[in-house]
Amino acid sequence: MSRFPVETGKSTRFEIQAYKKPRDPKAIRDTHVAFSGAPRKHPYDPQKIILVPDPYSTNTFYYEFMTDDITYVEELPSLVDMDGQTVTMARIWVKKMSVGMRCTPFFIEDIRRFAM
């Protein structure tokens, strides 16, 4: 099963989306690639998900995948920050030869300012 957060006012509830467990879990390694992180619903495309590998890092990036390319999802232990807030983690298995996107957000700066 996978859980994707849904905003409901002040709290976040998790919507359950079931994935069938593969008949042979070892065989999935031949046809799929595993990615681990905190799954999130895509902000405007319900056919995609976002996966944040390290949600507490200050130098973060995220992956974007089509939900149809995901065959299996495993729940991983949740992460807990210093304030006791938890983030649900998952391992998703994506079909080989699918198209995914790795995004690295950054601030635009003039590096000449730092060189002088």
C-alpha cells in the first residue's frame, strides 16, 4: 500500500492507494528500479507523484513519476524530526525504461558577488 497526503484544513490525512504485491518479489528487480523517500501527491497532476528522498535535508531534490509506472510500494519506517513530527517513507518500484524526472530547486545568485 502507499499513502499519499491529502490536505484537509490544518491537518494532513493519508489517502490509501493499494498496489498488488508481486508474485515473485525477487523477480521485480529484473524489471523495475527501487526509489525510496517521502511520497507526496503532485500539486496539479493526479497522474503523477513526487518522491522526496531526504525530506529533512537543506540541500534537497525530488523525483517525479507517473503513477502508472509504479508497480509496487513498500512502507518503510517513518522519519521523526527533533520536534517529534513524522514523515512517512516508502520504497516505490518503477518500471525500467519509464520516464521520470529528477528536480533540484535552487535560488538564482550571481556568483561574482561571492568571488570578490
